[in-house]
Amino acid sequence: MGMRGVLVYAVFAVFIDPCRGTLTNCNEVRKVFQLKEIGPVKSVPETPRTGSDLQVCLSKNLTCCTKKMEERYQVAARRDIQNLLQTTSSSLKFLISRNVAAFQETVESLVHQAENHTHAVLLHTYRDLAGPAAAPLGEFFTDVGLFVLGSELSLEEASQRFFDALFPLVYERLVEPDLSRMSLSYSECVRASCRDLGPYGGAPGRLAALISRASMPGRVFLQALHLGVEVINTTDHIQLSRECRRGLLRMSYCPHCQGLTTSKPCMGYCLNVVRGCLASLAEVDAHWREFVRSLETLSTRMHGAQDLEQVLLEVHGLVRDAVAHAQRNAPRLSAQVRRVCGDPVRQQPEQVSSGQHGSAGRDSIPLKGAVRNADDTLSNRRKEFLSSLRLHRAFYGGLADQLCVSDLAPGDGTACWNGAGVASYTLRVVGNGIKAQAENPEVKVKEADPVISQVIDKLKHINQLLQGKSIPKLGTLDQIETGSGDGYSGDCDDEDGCWGSGNGAAERRRIETMSTQ
């Protein structure tokens, strides 16, 4: 051996004798302990000790670890794996969260465009009606936007309120066009009589049913994306069992006790430990794959009467026809209103204001719809999103393997830690999932994590909703979690459709907008 080789060997021997595996000092262990911020460096001994008080990192040789260090290492090992889980899932989580926001923005833009289009049609067909109708029209489309994004309100009630508010305007401008402006009290009487008189035929109910039918798939789609983020957040913070924590400590930091601060676990050893720790997450795999498939299946059904974009942009026609229906029945409506409210009471001249009933207002301002790219449609957004999500359909099935291959274990041909020393790993490597862990030599798994079991139940429920097998009238995540709701169950009939048409409640329910995580 040349002089240079002797010097290198001498320097290496200061820390550990590679032939006998005997530590000579703990300087390197101390350095890494401080660098990784595992704990106070003063807890690392200056020289190797027997380690008789250790519970996991047992060795026949001297060790640089104390019981306190072992505890610190176990915390660090748990932190490391959870950080890896979050890093590995970050792109998937961002993909879903970003598209939740994008879908919401597209829906808001679409609703605004539909509102402007409806107002423009009224302005063109019934110019004197369009200005004062702008406020109730805006309120109605606000409710539509909230409903589409998942709020718990009765769309049937919102539609009826809109047509109720419209009736006094229709009455004094189209039914009784020679009548000067009505008093506020008489106008209120006309409004209150609308539901009994039915001036629009069945238009209010048809409008609510059309929008509700078209909205329900999108509502469930968005709920599913919110649940997807929840699943990832839950699995990112999985509670590790005692057996798992000890296994991770033995794999990641016990070699440090022997001065092997740069060693990595053998691939087979790593797979056994991590597959044992993440056995419950592997059980999510089948349901996550079905989740992705179900989203794709639902997306293919969102056309025709279930195409929200198409339906919303046709609302103007139904509103225009409803007003025309009232105008055609003017003689009947005039007699009925007089019978209910008496002869018209005209507004006093001093009560008339330019902004109250006149045509000045919104109709005097050129309408501009929200600027939207021709390709920026709900359908295109869904297709692009699902194309990207499809790449993550096997995320949970291959998670343990990905952590070992990408981050934890060394490449082929590199010396590795087998749990006892630097040597090959010869024990059997088990598969993924709870059942496969019965033969795991490194981590004993007794049962599935109850929190992960709850997540799986939620995925089962949302998958049923996505497949049209169980659609509640109000599709909130709370109902998905509890299995409640007044919907129906059974197989989806694509001819009849699988989506409800609103709850038909008489009272408007409290609005709760859904928030992204």
C-alpha cells in the first residue's frame, strides 16, 4: 500500500475500524446529529459506549447512541417520512386544488355571461322592462352561481322569487300598458298574487328544473375534488404505529449509532419497512383508482340536458317566452289582478323617481360579457384536468415503492444497511396492503388504521354519487360522509338521467359556500 493509501486508511480509522466495525469516536455522529437538527448536540457522547439502555438500536459493539438520542432519532424518522409523504403528494394535491379554483372561476364567468345575455335579450325584446328587471335578474343568477358551486338553497324558490319580482313590471308595462305607474302598495299586491295566478305557465318550475338537472353533475364533480384534497391531507398525516416508528428508527438512524451516517437501507429492507408502515394507504389504492375512473365516467355524461354551459346560455329564451306567455294572456291576468287587488292605484307624481321604474339604468349601459377564451369552457377544463389526473391513478398503490426508489434506498451496487449492519438483505420482501404484512419480518401490522378506513368509506360514497347510484337532493360532503339525504338509490339510467331537479322546498335554506382546502 502506498503512502497515500496508508494516510487515507488512517484518517478513516479515526472514526471506525471497517474490519472490526469498532467505533473510535463519535465526532461524525455528533456532526450529523447537529446538522439534521435532531436534538441538542450535548446529548451525543464524546466516545462510544456499551448502549445497554437502548431499546431498538441494539448492537454487540460499542455505540454512539444513548436512550435519549434514540428517542430523538425516532421523532426525526417519523418527521422524515411525513415530510416525504407531503412532498410526494404535493403535485397531485396542487393539481386538484388548482382545478377546483379554475372550475369555480369558469362557473362564475359563465353565470355572469348568462345573466348579461338574458338582460340583453330582454333589452332587445322588452326595452321598457329590461332596466328595472336587472336587479331581480342579478339576484337570481347570484343564487344560480351559489347553487352550482354547492350551496344549500332551493333553486325552485329562487326561480319563483325572480318571476314574482318580475310580475309587477310585466303587469304595468305589458298587461296594462296604458296604466301609469302603480303605487308601491298595489305593486306589492300584484307581486304577492303571482304564484296563485300563474302568469308564466310552468316557466318558474321548468327553469329551476333545467338548471338544477344541469348543475347536479357539476356539483358532485366539485364535491369529489374537495374530497380528493381531503383524502390527500389525511394520508399525508397518517398516524404511524409504534411498530412502524421503531421500524423507521432502525432503518434510518440506527446505523448512525454505529458511525454509519451516510449509509442507506437496502432496497428489500426499505420496501418491507415502508410497505408495513403504509399498509393502510395501500388499501386506498383500489378506491382511488375507481375515483379517477368515476370522475371520467361522469364527465362523459355531462352533455345535452346535463351540459351546464349549454343550459345557462339558453336561460334567456325561457325567460323571454315566459314574459310573452303573460303578455298573450293579458285580458285574463288583468281581470284576475283586479279581482284580487282591486282597481289599480296609481303612484303620485311626487313619488316617481327617475331610477325607480324608468328605463334609465342598466339598459343605458352597453353590456359586456366576461371576457372568456373560446377554449376556456367547462368541458375543456375537465378534459385537461382528467388527462393529468389519470397519471396519478396508481398513486397509492405505488407510494411505498416510490419513497424507497426515489428517496430512501441506494442505487444498485451500493453498500447498504440491512437492519443489523452493512451487508446484503436476504429476508423475504412482502407485497403491499394489510394482508400481505402477515409475513413482514420488519413491521408487524395488526389492523387497518381507522382514520384511513373512514377515508375509504368517503371514497366509496363519492364514487357511488359519481356513478349515479345514489344522488341526494342536496349533495353536501356532510351527507356523503354520513350517508344521509333524501335522494334515490339504484343503477343509473342514462336515458332518464341520474340527477335530481332541486328539492322544491318553499323556504330558502341557509347558504353555505364551499371552500377549497
